[in-house]
Amino acid sequence: MVVLDGKLTSSIIRQELAEKVKSLKSAGKKVPHLAAILVGEDGASKTYVNAKVRDCEEVGFGSTLIKLPSETTEKELLKAIAKLNKDEDVDGYIVQLPLPDHINETNILLAVDPKKDVDGFHPENVGKMTLNLPTYVPATPQGIVELLRRYDVPTDGKNCVVIGRSHIVGSPMSILLSQHNYPGNCTVTLCHSGTRDLKEICQKADIIVAALGRPAFVKADMVKQGACIIDVGITRVEDPSKKSGFRLLGDVDYEAVAHKCSFITPVPGGVGPMTRAALMMNTMRVTELSE
Ligand code: NAD
């Protein structure tokens, strides 16, 4: 069994990006600049955004963090977005989700200039991804694909089950793995809360991508011997023994499942760091895609 080490792989990617930044600088070219908008005080969102800013600093990108209070109106947020769309120094930006309930997420995602949409959530970029055209691919599925590639995980002709159909993880993951690429060319089954016989479907899978947000949902009796397991889930559960007061649990019953697998991602240290690395990779592609 091979542990797909997202922490290690993402640090290698950051080193590679730092080298590219050095070459850009020495060629007198512009270094990518990533901005992030954070609305409100959500603890997990703050942690994620701060980590993204740290990643930018580490690789040598420019970064700007725009913090807005939770009472920010949709109109005010749209104004901040319009400003970033016009700002020539900012190459790409993200609006950290989730947004407070009084803000319509779709209106916000539609307002982002597709050329600066490094999260790949704008319908124009989703359409391009679906057609296998060059574009920004949402960071989590992109990070998973990169991890599979770097570990040479066989995917061609494999049966893949994706559990979860969200626009940011499950749905794009199912599209990418069904495309005629490596990693990809899988026969994909996209499962969700309405799926019947999920256990039987999973038992036939060579690859399972679990992205439903239910701790330890994927049990050993759902997994075929030799399967590759990608655990996307991150659920915070209270743990007074930790300094932070919580620990992170994945969607896979890791201890029970790992010994049956050919490959598996741990939580933490698997998909999470690869998601951050993929955002940095998307930001690096800004110039390439605009050309
Ligand atoms: P979501 O809540 O938007 O979607 C969950 C999906 O799971 C839905 O499509 C639902 O139909 C499906 N589902 C729920 N219960 C199910 C069941 N019993 N059987 C089958 N399907 C079921 O979630 P999301 O935003 O896609 O995130 C999923 C998980 O991944 C969460 O734990 C989230 O924190 C985590 N996540 C991790 C990263 C990362 O970088 N590691 C990034 C994004 C999300």
C-alpha cells in the first residue's frame, strides 16, 4: 500500500513554482499576484485563506487579502469584485466560500472576470473544463489529478466511483476522470445522496473518491482489494486534547480501509495540501492562459 503524500508533493510543487518565479523575475517579467476576498469571521475560512496567503509568500507570488465584515452587503461585495476585475496588478483572485447567507453566491461567482477566476467556478471556465479546453480547473479536483499523476497511479480503463456531486469537488472530479487524458479515461459513476446500493457500487470500484463530508463513511466492506482511495472529506470534530480544540476527520475509515488499498490519501496531509498547491499552479498559469 502506498500513501499518497499530499503534504510532501505539495511542498515539491511549491519549490518548483518558486523556481519559476525566479526565472520570471530574472527575465524581467511580471510575477503572478493572487488576491483573496474573505467575508466574515468563519474560523475554517480564515485558516484556509491565511494558508493561501502564506503559500503565495513562500513561492514568491504577490498576494493581497481583502477582509470584509460579515455584515457586508451583496452590493458592497460586488463593488470589491469589480475593483479586482479592473486592477491590472491582480492576475487572479478567489472569493472564499461559504459566504454569509444574505449574499447570493451565484451572483458573486458570475461577477468574477473568468480570466481572473483561478478557482475555476465561473460558468465559462466550467464549460471550458467540460470541453477539455485550457482553463482554470477547481483546485480540489485539480490537486487530486496532480497527485495521481505524480504517483503514476494507473487510471486508464479503471472503474471509478465519485461520492458527492458538489460543483467544487464531486462533479468536476467525475468530468476530469472520465476525459481521455492521463490521469483519466476511467469509467466513472457519480454517486450522491439519492444513490441506491452505494455499497455494491463501491465494491466494484478500482478508484473511490470520497467527497461527501461524513466522517469515516467509507468502510472496509465497501472497498475492493487493491483499490485506490482518495479521501477528500474534512470534518472538524471537537477534541479537547488538541491545542486547536478540534481534529480533522476524513470520509474514509482509514485504519480499517488502508490495508486493502493499493493507494490511499491520509487526512490530514492528503488532498487538503494538494488543493492549496493546485490554486498556486492555477495562479502561475494566469499569464499562459491570457496569452
Ligand atoms: P457538499 O456538502 O457540497 O456535497 C456533499 C455531497 O455528498 C452532495 O452531493 C451529497 O449528495 C453527497 N452525499 C451526502 N450524503 C451522502 C450519502 N449518504 N451517500 C452518498 N452521497 C452523499 O460538500 P463538498 O463541498 O463537496 O465537500 C465534501 C467534503 O469535502 C467536506 O467534508 C468538505 O469539507 C471537504 N472538502 C475538502 C477539500 C480539501 O481540500 N480537502 C476541499 C473541498 C471540500
